[in-house]
Amino acid sequence: MENVDHIGIAVRNIDERIAYYTDVLGMNLEKVEEVESEQVKVAFLDGGNTHIELLEPLSESSAIHGYLEKRGEGIHHIALKVKGIEQEMERMKAEGARLLSEQPKIGAGGAKVVFIHPKSSFGVLYELVDRG
């Protein structure tokens, strides 16, 4: 792990929440995009030493939709920046980590991503992000 890449926050209305993060918290909006593989609209905000990723579901089949229905808005995941995600996945599996997919997916900004199941990380959903 190199550092914390971002903190993902599930929201119902991304436009309303962007206003809070920019106006109230004074963060800078970097970009907004749709990630088809996860059926979400995301907004990245510069938080100084890390980024905040707001996630709004684009459909009821989105995992974020299910999360919002069960838990409401709030912190969804912590993303950790890595190099060589495929090797890191193999290393983690050998150590007993349970990953949510066998291969990395393409996430926001074209990064390779994979999630670690929260049952193997003591209740925290972690995302590995390889921007290389």
C-alpha cells in the first residue's frame, strides 16, 4: 500500500452533496463521471492529503443503491493506492483475504480496482486502486 487514495461516501443526490463539500467544507471539485461497471455516478473532491469520492447509484441494481437502502448516506469504503494490483491480490488471497472479484475491474478515471470483502477485513470495505 502506498497511501489512502480516497474515501468513498454513498449519497442519494450527488449535486446536492457537491455543494456541501465545496461551499461548506471548501473542497475543490475535480471531476464528475459515470462508472458503468458499478452503475454509479462519482464526483472526486480534493481533500488536501486525500480525496473524497461521492457515489450516487445510477440504477437499483447498483451496490450503492443497496447500501443506501440498508444504511443510508455515509462512508462506504476506504480506497488504498497500490502498484501491481494483480500481484497484490494474489498476496492478499494467500494471507486469507476474501476479494469481491477474481480480476480487477475498471473504475473511475480508468484505474484498476478490486474490493476486499468486509467480512475478511473486520467490517471495513476496502478498495485497492492501481492508477499505474
